[in-house]
Amino acid sequence: MCGIIGYVGKQNAVPILLEGLARLEYRGYDSSGISVLNGKGNLHVIKKIGKLAELEKALSALHLRSKMGLGHTRWATHGQPSDLNAHPHTDCTGTLAVVHNGIIENFQELREELSEKGHRLVSQTDTEVIAHVLEEILKENSSVEKAFESLVKKLRGTYALGIMFKKDPQTLYAVRNGSPLVIGLGKRECFIASDVAPLLKRTRKVIYLKDHQWAMIRSDRCGVKNFSGQKIKSKVEHVSWRLEEAERGGFEKFMLKEIYEQPEILKNVWLGRMDLKKSDVRFGQEMLSSREARGIERLFIIGCGTAYYAGLCGKYILERYTGIPVEVDLASEFRYRTLKLSPGTAVLAVSQSGETADTLASIRRAKELGCRIISIVNVVGSTLTRESDAVIYTQAGPEISVASTKAYLTQLSAFYLLSVFWGRARGEMSLMEARHLLTELIKIPEKIQWVLDHQDPIKACARKYYSYRNWFYLGRGFNYPTALEGALKNKEVSYSHAEAYAAGEMKHGPIALIDRNFPVIAILSQGGVYEKMISNIKEIEARRGKIIAIANPNDKVVSKFVNDVIEVPETLEELSPLLNVIPLQLLAYYMALYRGCDIDRPRNLAKSVTVE
């Protein structure tokens, strides 16, 4: 969602803040701004609607210099995008500035109280009330530390805050409650940020601020306390991501770069975990033990968006090989369900960022009900990893494009490894089955590369169909989730209306929409549901629908009754989602390219959804 960057040190803060904001653009934003203190102690706030270039243009004429400052990219929640609603926000007297990620749930109540006391609020945001509440508290208490303790008692909701005070020109303050915030430790300089991406060029030493903690940050030191005022000894961690991983590396868009990274990235998932000689998988201390795996009687998989679709595919995989009954739920729904869970129930949460608000709320509720929590996560040190009993890191590296590609593929790969580990531990998967699956799994990167090297049919389809506004994506079995993910990618980056269905459901209503102006993408890999898919597609053909088939090269039947064929190499049916999703990612990318869309930063979307 919103992006926060802060700096205190010996250098000019302005270019550092702008550089950080540029590295936060992938989170999605509609406006940006910075606040700095100049040499005379004046607090300057400059903010602009639109792209970061508008803010840079406004700053270029001011020639500001400061050794401390805050920057922010906003993703609108309260109030439309505008200069006034952009962050940072100040109080009535302009003595402090606040940037905020999250939602203050009682902002209207606080706003009314402040108005009665004579405060003049100029924006529509929930964030501005924070600055005025602080101003009111400081009227009665000159201690900033005591003011923070009072502030957090007044705020309800989720928030990550960066705050600076005119009277304290050498100190940044950071507060976390439900939204991620990272402190970067450099040489005689420190930073705060929403995530590690904007810090990679400056430092690899970070402190992941935890919920209900706040920090006082100066150029040479950082102190952390909890909301009760107790000092906290925080662990300093090292970020292993390389700076070049967060840059485009010659590709026109991050999305295309990340699609191309997938053959190599997949190998990271099973590095040190896959034992081909023993036909087994080892997770070590990061996963539940074999004994604990045998004790799982029921499993809930939860996630949002792409992570949810990975979980749906994971259900098919785990049920085939582990014998565990699996349910998959949207985290935004799971958290509100009335559930009676036995001690043998486990919850597996899937998240790229590890900071998704609904997913975190769901696992906290599951823990209250006595469930063990397992997570599949990309970001080391994220909140979800700290609150899980076991973690599988997908090791996909930073994913900058808002539309997820390599994160999805690595999440699927984690499910395959988990199915072997649990299947063998529970005695549900034979040694021969495990060997066969793992042997085929290691061939997948080469087959993905084949798809990347044979893109002409994909580009041709994108050129032929990019102007069509409505799409159906059809799949069955393991590839029903693939259809859902393909449709989501189309929606996200090309703004087309795309819906996915289990192909057998077409005749139960959706087929009424089919005509010659309604393209259908059908996933027709060889396997147990292949003939059923053919029957379903014949129904589309009979109604003159345009059909694009994702099929294997040896399929001599499909081309006779579809309009276009995109070939993918053959593999085991249960592994086919790893291959079939690649042309769907590329098709969405090229259609968006031909439509002139902002591919890496689609409108209205954010990379990490840290509010409900």
C-alpha cells in the first residue's frame, strides 16, 4: 500500500528520500510528498498528486538541503487523490510532520473532538488527525516520549508512522502497530522504510520493528521501546537480497524481468531441500517435524489474490499425496467465519510479503483457536514469519511488479515439496511416487525456458486479441486454479474483464455470454480431465466462441476446432500448472503492452495490501 521512507544522517536528505520513493513506486501510489527541516529550523512540506516526477519538478526549484526528512507515496483510502490529501501531514502550527501507512478506524471521532477544540483540519484523510492529536497532547506534556505513549492509546486501527518534530531536528520517530516498518542502520546514518527495497543501496543491516513498538532514531543510534515504555533489545538482521535484483537489468518492465527469472528462481526453492538420492525432501527446523506432520487431521489454506490461487492448487496437490483433508479459504472471509476447530487442525498461510492484513488477522484468530500455523512466505523477517510455528521461504527475491509472477510459481513449488515431505512422513506417498515427482520437478525450469524461447504464438495472440474487452479462462482439476490466476493477470495489467471457471460449470450459466466477440482461453494439458475439457470446449465452438488453447505439442486433436494454439511442453498432470501459467503471464503482459497500460504499476492496485 502506501510507502514510507525516512532519513537522518550527515548527507542531504532530499535526494535520498527521492531515491527511496522511486524504489517504493511498485507498491502502488497516486501522490507523493516529503518533509524536511532546513538549516534555519523551518519545516518544509512539499507534496504533489500524480507521478513522482511531479514532486521532483516541484523540488527542483526549491534547492532544499536537510540532514533529516520523511517521504511518502500514497495509495488512497480516505479522500480522493489530491495535493491536500497527500502525505506528509502537519498540525495547526506546522511544528511536526507525519507519514502513515494503514487505517485509523476512529479517525472521524477524533476529528470531531479536535474540531471542537479549535483545530483546523484541511484534508479528508485519517492521517491528518494523528498530527493534530499529537499537537494537543504536547500542549499538556512537553516530553515526546510521553506523548507517544498517550498517542497510541488514542488511536484504533493499523498504522506504521514516521514522525519528525521541528524542535528536535536530529531525531526521527517510528511507530508500528499492524503495518510493516523497517529501520535501516548505516554508517553515521539511519533510515526507516515500509520494506527493505529502498534500503538496499544504502545498507543491509536492518531492524524489523514489531507490533506495539516505537523507535527513536538518530544518525548514530536507535532505541526501541514498547507501547508501555519498556526498552526493547532488537535483533539486527542482514538482508541477503542484491541491489540488482530490485532493478530492471535491461528489461523494459519489471514484470517481464520477473517472468524471465522464473527458471532460475525455481531452483532456489528446492536448493538444499530436495534429496534425489533418497527421493525425499528435507526442511530441517523450518518445518513441522515428521511426527507433527502425522498428527495433522485437517488443513486450512488461506491467502488473498494470487496467493489464494496458489493455495487452491496446493489443495489438489496435498490431497493427492498426503491424505490430509484440505479446505482453502480467502483470508478476508476466514477471519469472520464461525469455526470449531479440533487440536489436529493446522492452518497454512500463503503470502508474498508476509504483511497482508487479512492473512495476519486470520492466523491470529486460528492461533486463538489452538491451531498450528505454517506459512509459505517470500520476505524473511516479515510479520507472518515471526508469528508462524513453521515457515517455508520461497526465496524468490524482491518482486517489484505489482502483478505477481515468480512469487506465484515459487509458492506452487513449495506446495510440491511439502506434499512429498508430508506424504512420505504420513506413509501416503510411496518411494516410487516421490522419485517420479521429484525427477520430473527438476525438469520444469528447462521446460519453462522452452516456453520463454518460443513466444511468437503468444505475441501473435496478444496482437490479435488485445482489443477484446471480455474473456473466459477455463480449466479443470489442477489447472482450474491456473485459469483463475491467468484471468487475474489479465485483469490486473491489461484492465480487461476476465473471468475464470471450472470448465464443467460453463453450461450452468456462463455459456449464455458466448459469441464471436468473447474469446475463451482453455487449458488443455494431457491428463485425466483432458477428454472432459474437449467436450466443454466443443460447446464453446458450437456457439462460435473464439478459442485459444494451451496445449501440448503432441496434441493432434485440439488444432482442428480451436482458433489458436499456444504450446507448452508435456509433464506430469499435477506439475502442469507450473508450465501452463507461463504463457498466461506472457499473454497478459503483451496485451497490456499493446493496450498502452502501466504494466508494473496498474491503476488502483498496491503490491502489499496492509489494510483490510
